[in-house]
Amino acid sequence: MEHMLLLFILFIPILGLTNGTETEQDFTWHLKKIPQIVSERTFSLESPKFEAKTNLELNSVCGIECQKKLPVPSFSDLKDLLSYETVFENGTRTLTEVNVLGLVLDPAGNTTTRRATRKKRQIYGTDSRFSIYDKRFMTNFPFNTAVKISTGCSGILISPKHVLTAAHCLHNGKDYVKGSKRLRVGLMKTKSRGDGRKRKGARRSRREVSAVQEDPEVATGLRRRSRGGRRKQRRSGRKQGTSDSMPSFQWTRVKSTHIPKGWFKGVSGDIALDYDYAVLELKRPHKRKYMELGISPTIKMMPRSMIHFSGFDNDRSGQLVYRFCSISDESNDLFYQYCDAEPGSTGSGIYLRLKEPNKKKWKRKIIAVYSGHQWVDVNGEQQDYNVAVRITPLKYAQICFWIHGNDENCMQG
């Protein structure tokens, strides 16, 4: 039964797009020509102090109304904002200045689109998150692309050697956070208690699907029956909250870290959520399936405006937590949404599933990085949102350049 459910979730396309409006919409990955990010020069900087504290909730950042008033960056501004620092495993640091080619600036500026609002908290009403317990889900795509960052955040695999995460998981705008000098990435695996030996009283009842709604991926809410789970745990002598198959991590060292200069204070004047993203290069490649990058479409081009992401929320220690929700507001660079999330999931890769061009096959791609629960300025007042940084054509070009070291493989996305 669970095996059939897994196949259902992984291979059946999105359900629920049956009303007249949505079946007529074109939910397809449309390839776009990508501007070029080219390196102009690289020079050494002093080693960072690595003394900053990790802060997963940011204050006084440019919010929805502020985004509307931002001027269109000039080419000179973009060259400065997209230049980037690289920190290596031995603590040395470089700055690479870049040039931007083939970009047409949008004279409309940083517009926003607003949808219905809801009460603003990290958890909105009923907690809609799903903990993934079954190892066949945890070790299969797309869930096995989620990784844990040693500074307390999450991330997502984007190549055999690269991880995408949030910049503020590594840098507070002034200095690199404690622990980022010896940065590690935890790739999820499972460990079986008792080496797979059957123990008396350890048999568990089947977990049921908690919810199957528009997207069948929601079927991964395989929550344990709390009462039955506690009875089984007491009979088997195990501590409450454990299971036969729990996720553990294979920790890999980080060889280097890339962060855009636009994230640093003194360049953008204040912390700019637009540039809250970073790429980690692993010291050793992995052999897992990773998630490809995609250009973030507008809300109207998403099936039911729905996004998905998985991470390691602090309030559910040792668990992979999946969630989905609709986008509420968007600007050119940010998504404002109310996906239920807690600290620890920051840095997760937000993805959606669209059709491949000229094919019937659906494909998942990363279209944003979850920046976390943030306080933003709305009409002169501080309000809280769960914010994600969109992968725009420029950001796609930069991240792709970090992965490949050149722009030849980054012409379309």
C-alpha cells in the first residue's frame, strides 16, 4: 500500500486543475534567454572574523510598499550588487567583480502584486506542515534534495557539488556567523534501529495519508497516530517521539561559499532581502539526484499559485518537514507567503512543478529560496511575513555561473 502511494506521489501529475479557467492556462516551463554574468577581476580580502551571531529573524528590511518605491538599478549598480565574496575552507576570502551582459532593464521598476491577506504569524491557524517519517519518502526525490546546514538552517542540492541556501544563514550583513568557518552540510540518510532485527513489541501500525488535496505531494503527510504511537512506544520500551527509521545525516565539508555583495551592509545601505541567497561548494561530490534551477514565474503562471518546500524546522528536531501554500504577494524579487514554517527551515529551496516544453511530462524546479520569517515595512509599519527570494534571470545567471565557473552552460533557463 505505502509502495503504491509513493509511486502515486512521485509520478502522477498535479490533480485538481479541472475547472475551466485553470485547464486553459499554460503551466509550462518557458525557457528564457539569460543575461551573462562574467568575471572581470578577483582580488584577496582580509580573512573574516567569524564572530557574528546567527539571526533567523530580520528586522527593518525593505517590505512590500518599500519595494514599490525602489528605483530601477542601473548597470553600474547591478555590477556592484552582483559582485560576490568567496570564503574558502581555510578561512581566506576573495572578492570577484563582475560585469553584466545582455540585460534589458525593466523601466516599470519593482512592482508588486497583492492577493488576499491572512493573519500574520509563523504558524497560521492550524499547523499544515507534514513530517516525513517513511524512509522511502525521505530517500527519494524530491525530498532527498533537502539538506541541513551546520549553522542551523536548511538548503537544497542544486548540483553534484553545490547547495543553495539563504545568505543570512552564513553572514549577518557585517561579518560571517560563528561556525561558518568550519561549515558542514548534512545529507539526509536513514538509520534503522536494531540493524533491522525484528524486536518483540516493535511492530508499528501503517501510517495513513493525512491529506490529499490539489497536489498529490500533499499525500506525504504520513503522520503517526499519536495515541497508537505512544502505546507502541511504551510496549517496546522506546522513548516517546522516536521511530524505527529516523533520519540522520552524512556530514560533508564545505570547500567554498559564494555570497552576492548586495547582501552586505554598506553596499545596499541596509540588509536587502533581494540578495539573501548563497551557494556552498562541497568538498566531495554526492551521487544523489539534485533539483534543477528554474526562472521564477509570476503568480498567475503557477498551478493554483502553489509552492512547496521541505526543511528541518527546529520545533520538530530530527524530522524532515514538508509544506505547501499559495503565494499571497509578490514583487520582482520576492514572494510574500504564509507557508507554516519555523526557524531551521530557513534556506530551503522553494519549488513548483510545471510541464516541460512540448512534452506531457511535469518537472520540478527551484524557483526561490526561503528567507524565513521576516519583519518588513508596510505603509510605515512593521509587519511579519514569511518571505522567499525569487530566482530572477539575473540570479539564475549568477548561481549558474557559480556552479559551472563560466557562462557557457547558462544561456537559457
